[in-house]
Amino acid sequence: MSMINIQDVTFSYTGKRLILKDINLTVEQGEWVAILGHNGSGKSTLAKLLVGLLEPKSGTIAIDGVLLTPDTLYEERKKIGIVFQNPDNQFVGVSVRDDIAFGMENLNVPREEMLEKIQFYAEKVGMSDLLEKEPSTLSGGQKQRVAIAGILAMQTKIMIFDEATSMLDPTSRNELMSYISTLHDEGITIIMITHDMEEALYADRLVVLKEGAIFEDAAKAILLRKPERFREARLDLPMALKIQSGLSKTDEKEKRVRDFLWEFVSAK
Amino acid sequence: MGIRFREVSYHYPQNHLQFHQAIEKISFQVSAKGEFIALVGHTGSGKSTLAQHMNALIFPTEGSVEIFGHSVTRKRNRKIRYNDLRKHVGLVFQFPEYQLFEETVEKDIIFGPLNYKVPLDEAKTIALKTLAQVGLDESYLNRNPFNLSGGEKKRVSIAGILALDPDILVLDEPTSGLDPEGKRVLMDLFQSIQFETDKTIVIITHDMDLVYQYTSRVLVMNQGKLVFDGTPEKLFRTAPLTEYQLSMPETIKVLQAINERLGLSIDIYQKTAEAAIQAIKEAVRQ
């Protein structure tokens, strides 16, 4: 049974222009999928559909074998954690502590366990000194870390990161990426929505959206061999591949560097 | 002229709900013309607090900030018209939503000039001009800013500040959330504004690639202190980046990896993929 099964999904806000058209996508348990696309390609809309914040105009979405309907939505949402780009959109509590607790409260986590988890995940994101602060007064990057702790504490089967690193400094970003790797190792299904190619290299599979439709869907190692497809989708190539594309295929010495660069992007 | 920080410290009041990093004894200056500066540092390092001093949105607890000849200190000086200082230094916030509030793009852009007593006709001409400067055509004038895409909103909020014709433009994370193309377009825009008008531009960013490619000076904040002020070259060659919680630009990372693995001695300090390719070609010939 697939963890996520999207069939023939279309979506539009106004009824006129389709934001998403004919989306078919199946994600198995434990996969790490990067969903890539230019601004306005529909990738964030897709994330909102997955967590039931929006409803498809047509088509179906099943999470862990259960179709999303108004009746099942409440239960199914507990299986998915989502971290948004702008954490201001996801704060509800009056303190950092409350905010990390919020998701767990909905899951009826016992109080003792909840307190332990708040401490554990706050430390994980480096916010344990600021538990009593009011979230609306933190810096952008700090807010994002609180939001991430709250979602991590819910220990959901699926984690969606919707451009979640775009406001983080390089160190926090590396820390988050390595933490996501740990989640992946534990069998959590990871959906990472991004337009950062360096970040996408961590995924096993790349899904490229262009103008609301799926433009490419393939294993990372396969798709990276088709650099023109990224350009056509208005995306950048990872730096190592940009450099590789300028080196000679025939010159023995340059070819050695080419081969290494290939290894470099595949190994992440 | 320009901005001069003299031993500036800022502490939030004890019972203040806000947690922002205080800043400690910061001294540096920014010229009124021709600089392209990146202000970098970990989240909560005090970058935004520092930036807000640049146009007297907040006042130093100790020390002084001289903004175009007027000394801003802890005590408000009745002789200084702070709004006039803000005309010299324009601040664009990180989230355009916090800055845009009118029902049309035109109204949003003319709001600033009208506030400074610019006649309506003239303000409208300015709006058209600054909209073009940020790469949007006049069809945007009557659109609702809230229906625009993230990148378009950013441009409109920048046009609103450009309409005041500040000497110095300070932008808080202008490229975050934009796709690679959007980033490039916006950075090229800043570069051309700077080239054409000789305004000084200060950007707050976490993107080391942009710092390296576009800017000529970097200020690094670390736990409330200004720990580095120099060229990007010097930063990446000599500064303790890990301690500052920064990283190398991608070009340098990739070239470093090649050197380590293949035992080459490529000059790793290259700003673009094209330059990196040339450096590799030269190194393998030797």
C-alpha cells in the first residue's frame, strides 16, 4: 500500500485558471521525494492538498490507503506533518513551549510525555533557552525552528517541508538537512518542496512541476543526466553539474574531474 | 555623509516580550554612494536590529548613529526630523505583506511620496517610473497587490521605497522564497539600480553565493557583535566561517572537493560556474 496516492487531481482557486492539472503521483513509505518547480508552478498548492488545507477540484488523494474526504480528513491529517516557508502562518501559542505542544495536544499525547518531548525537540532545533518567549517576537529563522520542533514532536509517518529552509542560516540549514536524513533513515516518508537544487540532491527521487503539471518524475540519478529538462522547467542545475557541463568529455584530464563531479552529486 | 555607527549598543528592555539579539559596541560606516554591502550572520545574530538603526526606526541605547549629518542617540532630539532621515535611507522589510496595504499597486507606491508632500501628479509619474525600474509594466498599477505572486509583491514593495528616492537602500532578505530565476532577476535589478543611480545598497541575506557574486563588502554579525567588515574575498579566504555559522559559496565547496579528491591545485576562489570551469581547465593543464 502506498503512503501517498494522488490520482487525476486538478485544482483551481477561481474556477478559471487551473493551478494544478492531471496530477498523478504515488509515493511509497520511506521515500524521500523532492518536488521542484519555479515560483507559481503549483508545488505549494500540491502540499496544501496533501494535508487537506485545500480540496481538489477533481481527482482523489489517498494517504496510507485511506481516501481523503471530509469524514476521514481529521484522522488522516495526524499522519502528516507540514512545515511551511513562512512560520508566521503556523503560530497559535502564546509561548514557544505552547506552540511546540499544540500539535501533540491534538494527538492527545499524555502530559508527562509531552513535557519530555518539548524539551527534547526544542534542544534538537537549538531553542531550549527560549521556551517561555512569545513566538511572534522571535526572528524569522528562530520561528522556523520552533515550527519544525512542533512538527517533529508529532512523529508523523509523513513529513512535508514546504521551502522550509529558505529562511534559515547556512548552519541551521545544514543541521535541518542532516536531521531530515535521520528521519529518512527511520523510515519516515519525506516530501521536500523546494527550488534549491543543492537541497534537492538529498532526495532519492525528483518530481519536477512546470506550470501546474508534472514535467518530470524520476530517480535522482536518472534525471540529473538530463540537465536540459531542468532548464526547460526554469530551474538551476546544482553547481557541480553546471561546472561539469563546461568540461570536455574527451580530454582525459578533464574527464577525470567530470567523473568525480558525477560521483559528488550522486553521493549526497 | 552616509551612515556612521559609533560604539552603538542596543538592549531591549528587561521586561520586553520581544527576544531579539541585543547589539554591542558596533562601529562602522556606510558611504552614501556606490557601495553594495551584504549584512550576514546566523538567525538571531542582530542583523535586523542593526538594520533598523540605519534609518532611525529604533534608537541606540548607547553610542550614536550619524545618519546624513544628524546624530541619532538614545535621547530624541527635537531638532531632528526623523522622517526626513528616513527619506535618505529606505528600508524594505522581509515580508512584503507587512509593507503593502493599499488596494492598488499605484496607491501603495504613491503613499510614501504623498506623505512627503509630493503633489499627486508628480507622485503618479514617480510610481510609473519606479515600477519600470523594478521590471513591472504599467498594467500593474491598478492591480491589487495581494493578488500578486511573491516575487511581484517584493518588487512592488521595493518600488514603493524607490519612489522616495533614498540614497541608501536597505533590504531585509529580499531573495528568500524566490526561485533561482527570480533571485537572479532581483539581484541583477539591484546591480543595475546601483550602477545607474549610484545608490548604496545593503542586503541582509543567508545566501553565500549571492554575497560572493554580487557584493563588494560584507558585514558579519555574530551574537550581537560585528565580527567582520571586509570584502567577500577576504571573508571566504580568511574568516572562521564555522564559528560565524556561515558557509562557503557552492563554487568554492565544489572546487575544494575536487582538489581534495583528485589531488589538484585548482584556485578555488571562483565566483561563477564559468570562472570555475576555466580554473579547472588551467589547473589540469599544469
